[in-house]
Amino acid sequence: MSTPIPVHVPDAFAAAYGKGNASRRAWIAELPRLAADFLDHWALRPDGPAEHGQASLVLPVIRADGEPAVLKFQQASEDNASAALGLRAWDGNGVVRLLDHDPDTGTMLLERLDAARPLSSVADDDTAMRILAELMARLVAVPAPPGVRHLADIAAAMLDEVPRAVPALRDPAERRLVRTCASAVAELIGESGDRLLHWDLHYDNVLAGRREPWLAIDPEPLAGDPGFDLWPALDSRWEEAVVATGDVTRAVLRRFDLLTEVLGLDRRRATGWTLGRILQNALWDIEDGKTALEPAQVTLGMTLLRRHTP
């Protein structure tokens, strides 16, 4: 066995991710050893400093054949447990390619994309949104493989939580909106779909690539209706979209119509599942102690409701 190569965990990542959580701090403390083990195990050599997102560490590497790649480390959780399953099902079609995977630690070896060129770097919003929509259409064309979580289960859990959570909101109008979102989900839950959803496809989760101009990254795979995947796209670079169109309603409907057109979705049904996503975000915020909804959620929800009541 070769001598392990030390890997530095960025201080900013360690401080932000490990804040107030002993389990996360323990995982961060293990990262240098884990990285050294996989560099040796997969015959890799580092090719630059580690980068990070909110919950993952990505180390640029060179494979034994000279090809660039990245090692991705992420603490195992329910949200990312199916990531490798989804990436294998997509097999690089519109998404980063999985080169190897360790199921015990969740460590993934992925093709290297250009992290300096996210889709958010494309200045024209219509162009960027169409790229995103076309990628999403390719991803949801794939049936979800066995082992991926189901939207029906997620939706049922949300509906169970609504009576307890809603009273925490101060504004009666926001409480009504959340209940309306819950009613929309209740109507659709019996036909929740079987497509493979990314669950977090927004501008910064699409990077420039070599084998394709743009590829999606960081999926949290879910089996369900494609309408449930629209929210992160609708919310991408939201303030700029409003300024560009000069009108909030126009900004919402312009994006929503483009997405549903490219994906071939029924707009009333897509509205219902988008309201389901607003419900999910609201429940998460309430769980975090918030007593008001994010303004963008209210605006998007109310705009869609005025046009497409489920």
C-alpha cells in the first residue's frame, strides 16, 4: 500500500457543516482518512484543492488512465441514499456519470465537470431555463428503479404533519395557502407517478461538461410525478427573473409555461404538485422554527392558484 496523501478539509466547510451537530463533526474528522483510503483504493491522485457545497466535499482527482474525475464525499442520509441508484439508472444521459461507488460510505467517483461554469452563469434567463427544462425532460423520461423513495410516501407524511404545523404561521393568509397546498396534494396522492425525479434541479446544480454542453449534478432521486420537480427551476435566480420581465406574474407564468411545455405536462396537475413542493418547503421552514413563509413561495403559489386552481 502506498503512503496516504493528506487531504485538507476546508475550514469553512468544517465550521458550517459541523456547527451544532456532533455526528457531522465526527464525520468531518474522519474525512482525511476516508479520502486517503479511496485515493489508494481506486488508484487516484489529487489534482487540486478540495471544494465543497453545503453538505458535501468534492476532491478533483486523476485516474490511473489519466482521465480527470472527482471524489465526492457526503454524510449518508435519507436524502442522498438513492443517489447512486439514480445515477446508474440515468447512465450519464443528461447527468454526471457515476464511475464508481462505495455503498458502505456513500463515496462516489464521478466524471469531472466544470465547477466554474454553472448554468447560473448563462446571462439570458430564457436560454438558461430552456436548457434546464430540456435536461429535466430527459431525466424524468426514465422510470424510477426499485429502491428509490416514492413521492406517495413523502406526500402522505406531509399531509399527516399539516394539522400540527399550520398554527405556527402568524399570517392567516399563509395558513390558508398551506391548507390549499395540502388539499391539492390530497387530490393527487393516488396518482403520484413513477418517473425518476432529480428533486433539486436548479441553475447551480447544472454544470458545463466535455461530452455534453450541460449536465445535472447532485440528484436526490425520487419516484414520482414530474410536476413535483418544477419548483427548484421556478425559484432559480428568482429576483433577477422578476426584474428582467418587470412583472412578478409574468415571470412566474413565463417559466412555468416553458417548463410544462418542454416536459409535456398537464398544467393543472403540474400546478397541484408544485403546490405540494411549496407545502414541503413550508413544513421544513416551520420545523426550523420559522413563523412566516418565504415571499417567493407565497408569490409563486398564489400566482399559480389564480391561473390553475387544481
